[in-house]
Amino acid sequence: MRIRIVEYSNGYLADHWCEKGHIVYCLEGEFVTELSNSSKFALSKGGTYIVTDELSSHRSVSKNGVKLIIVDGDFLSNKKK
């Protein structure tokens, strides 16, 4: 398991589509998560979302910057052990 605080600057756009699972909690600011199926959803201070490994391709976009706690690890895998 990995827990980290991540800050995205103004105008941030992820340079790749991520397929890893995450638990994301927004500490400050706001951002949009784009899914490869063209869906988008916004997350602002106090909001959270969870995505499982390999169940969606997603990337983050932040117009005005954001500070997040991101938790990831094997426990978010959709593969049975």
C-alpha cells in the first residue's frame, strides 16, 4: 500500500491514461477525472472516489490546481489471489 499527498499545478493535464486503482481524497482545490469512454466527473475539497485496477482508464485535469491524498496498492486489484 502507498499513501501520498500529491499537488497538481494550475493547468495540469496528466500525460497518460492510468489503469491503476486508487482511492483519492481532495484536500484543497478541484479537478476533473476524465475516463477513456468520454465520461467526466469533478471532485472538490472533501470529495473522494475509488477506482479498481484495470476497470477504467482515467486521467486528471486541474484548471486551478489541487492537493490530493492518493492511496494505492494491490488491495485495489480486481484479480483474485
